[in-house]
Amino acid sequence: MPDAKVIPLDPEARRSGDEESSPHALASALGFLRRRLAGDYDVDDFGFDPELTDHVLLAPLRPLYRRWFRVETLGLENVPATGGALVVANHSGTLAFDAMMTQLALADEHPAHRHLRMLGADLVFRLPFVGEVARKGGHTLACMPDAERLLGQGELVGVWPEGYKGIGKPFSERYKLQRFGRGGFVAAALRTRTPIIPTAIVGAEEIYPMLGNVPLLARLLGLPYFPLTPTFPWLGPLGMVPLPSRWLIAFGEPIPTEDMPEGAADDPMVVLELTDRVRENIQQSIYRLLVQRESVFF
């Protein structure tokens, strides 16, 4: 397929989070509609539609990012402007808002407005509508071949190796990293010789404090867990509104892989050691951010 054509939002409007106030907003919207109706847009082999992502999929997240969570980003200079890199972050919050806010931070705040191609659990792609939206947003299944292919094509790839253990952990274990699995993400970075960017996220733990779980309901619904929070399910649909915690997202210094010996990706000891190094880096960064954050909600 040809390279996807990206028609970005007005840069000043995107940074301000108020596209409606931009003098170019109406012209941009009309141009977008005209191109969609004419079929004048491209998607890549994964189904990624960058223009739809910028104009439609990320749009409802921007008010959450700017005004509800008031996200502050640190270390954006550690994310390369071009070329492949693997963003590895902690996972929490009952629902994966942390992944979406990280994607938006890089799309809107990074000088190169980079798209984060996230690796998701199979449940995401089995859900009606959700799976299709995820594909349109540039994301794919968390498997080694897809990760290596994206990294090899120079894409910025995001992974949350704690998986369900991270987002479904009880509030009493907040900001304590769970196991990082078998290190498949490290092997992918080693094979493609792309840097690993340890990323720490503070704030997501408080949006849905998980006080309990109902395993029977979770099994009946085919979910990894059924959360009980201070507001859900007691307040019905209102219980789905996340609490307005303040967020910090810190992109750490890249861990290079290009100098690793040939075949390092197939050496379990090398992979395990590097996985532990990335995990410890993120955990220590979380501790620093917790000290830095002045308050949880204000």
C-alpha cells in the first residue's frame, strides 16, 4: 500500500485542545469530509487510517486529556522524531485510559506528532465495533510478528506488559508493578534493534479505584474481571465516569539495543535481564512521580 496521507489538525488548535476556536477549524472539517466522501485517503496493511484517527477517534479524548485529567507530559525529547522505538509503560485503572492518554500525548504534544501503534489483548479485537475502531486507530494484536513488523517499518509501538494483571489489580496494590510476562516485547526490540523507552504513568490508578472483584460475573460475561469501585455498579451508568485525577506521563531515557550481540533475542537470560531492567526503571520513575505530584485530584 502507498504511504498513508496525514492531513493533521491545525497545530495551534491541537496544542490548545480547542479545535473549535481555530480559524482553520471549519475549513479543515470540510476538507476532511470532502476527502472521505471522495475516498481520497489511504490505510496501511494493518488497517490504520491516520486522518480518521486525528480528526475523529482522538477528538473525544482531548477534553479528557486537557480538562478532566489535566495530563502533564515529561521527557518527550526522549521519544525519537523518526524511526522505530518501543514505548513500554505501566498499566492500571480498570479500563485502559492510560494507553489512550499516552497515545494522545504523543500525537498532540510530541513535536513530530507521532502516532503510537499499540499492541492490545485479543479481547479488544474480539469485541464488536471496538476491534474495528482499534484497527482504524493503528493498533494490532500483541504478538511477536506484528510487533517486529511495525518496529521494522520505523513505527512507534506501545506495549503494556502487565496486561490484565495491571489494569485489574486492587486499589490496595496501586503503583506496584505486576509481572512483565516472558519478555516478548524485549525480544521484538532486540530483533529489530530499536530502542526501548520506559514510560511511567501516574494518575490512572485513581480513576476507578478497584475495591473488589466478582469472578463469577466476570466468567459469565467473558471478562478478565468484574470490578467493584466506589461508584460502579452502585450509580449505574454514572459509575462509569472516571474520577478526575491529575496525571503525569514521563517518557524515560531510551535503552539502546543496537549494540547487543547477535542472537541476543534468542537468549532467555539476556531477555529476562533486560525485561527486569525495564521494569525496575519504570517502577523507580513511578516513585519519583508520586513524590513530584502535589495532589491526587487538585
